[in-house]
Amino acid sequence: MSARFALIKGGAMNWRATFLLACWMPWAAQALASEPNNHKDPVPSVMWDFYHKQLLGQAAFVFDDRVKLLAPPFAEDARQVPLEIDARAFGGEVVRIVAWAELNPLPRIVDFQPGERVLPWLSIRIRIEQATPLRAAVLTRDGLWHVGSALIDAAGGGCTAPSVVRTQPGWEEHLGEVLGGRYPRGDSSRLRLQVAHPMDNGLVSGIPEFFLNHAELQGADGQRLASLELYPAVSENPNLGFDIQGPGPTRLVLQDNSGNQFEAAVP
């Protein structure tokens, strides 16, 4: 009798375990699905390990599809490729955003540090020399890098093509001029700005590097709202877009690698 009772008791325990496992599995699958995909490079590249060491210092990272890179699948004009980097899914946790094109001869694009009033979203135009993976690494306050990826195809030559700006008569007289404006978007506003500058990257024979290397958004009181380090992969006559929370005028302050400084007020 005791042996039979033990068998029935064991069967009941197995039934309870099976029931609990059946309840737990859908929840676990849903939890795993909501976690960033950090196990596999979404656009496999032989250069990832190099840039992980070179640009991120081999710091802890995850491949994370919450970091959105929006770019055309094919660069029709490899000298002017629109790129949007969207890390708004992380809210105010973003400290820094670093972007690069892995197979460009000059890969680095931008190092963007948004302040409290600037959302972690950036629009920019870049040069592409050939088909390449694009990366944006987002550093959050916990010290972890979240890496978003995209793959873009191109006919090539965007980095080594001669400047169009330099063919325009009197371009020097307009150097540093800023065009654009502010566009309301609910509780925030979007700044769309274009800066007149050839952004020479030094890859065209006889023309040395001459590019904007620093930009800063400031509030009415001169307080820094965001800062950017720019690199020669940025297109000539750079186009920049930002999302800013709250009202008030804004000022864009720029500097190039020759020490020229430019300022523009955005009402």
C-alpha cells in the first residue's frame, strides 16, 4: 500500500511540475522576445571586432534593434546619403551616440552628446564610398553600449568624388552660412539646418582636409543643449536635424579644423 501511495503522490508532483512549466514557457518566450537581440550581428561584418576595439574600447555592448538607423537601401548619390539615427526608445538614459560606416576609407561620422532638452534623435547626410554596414552605438547611463545596424548598397565613389561646392563661383563668401528653421511638433520642435561648407576630406588630389569638426546647440542663456563632433564622412554643405523639447530660441555654434568659427540664431 505504501508503495502504491508513493507512486500516486509522485505522479501528482509530476503533474504539478508539468502544469507550472506549461504556464511559464509562454511568459519566458515573450520575455526573451522583448529583450535586445545581443547574440548575433544583424549585418555580419569582418570589421566589427576592429571597430568595437577602436571606437568603443572593447566595452560591454549588445546588438539592439531599439536603435534605429534609417537609410535608403541603395545610395543613388553616394555623396549625399540621408541617415537618421533614432534612440528615443531609451528616453533620457542616452549619454552619447557614435556612428560610423565600416567600409568607408574615413569611417567615423559623428559623436553626438544630447543634453536633457534634446531628444536622442539625429538626422544627417553622409558620404559612402562603397556598400557598407552602418553602425550607431548608443551609450546609456548604466555604461552599456546598444548597437544599431543597417546595410546600404552603393555604386561607389562618394568619398573620393571632387567637391561640388568648390565649382560654384564665390563659395568662400558664403562659408559658414546657416539656412533652415524650427518646426513645431507637439511639445517639441524639430530643427532642420544646412551649413555652407565644402567638408573636404583630404582624399581628392591637391585639396587638404578642411571640414567642420565641432558643433554645439545652445539655449538663449548660452547653456549647452547638445554637442557634436563631426568627421569627414559627413557630406559637403552638412544637413543636420535635431528634436528639442520646450520653447525658446536656439543658437548653433560651429568650428572647422582651420579654426574658423561660425554662429547662427534659430528663433
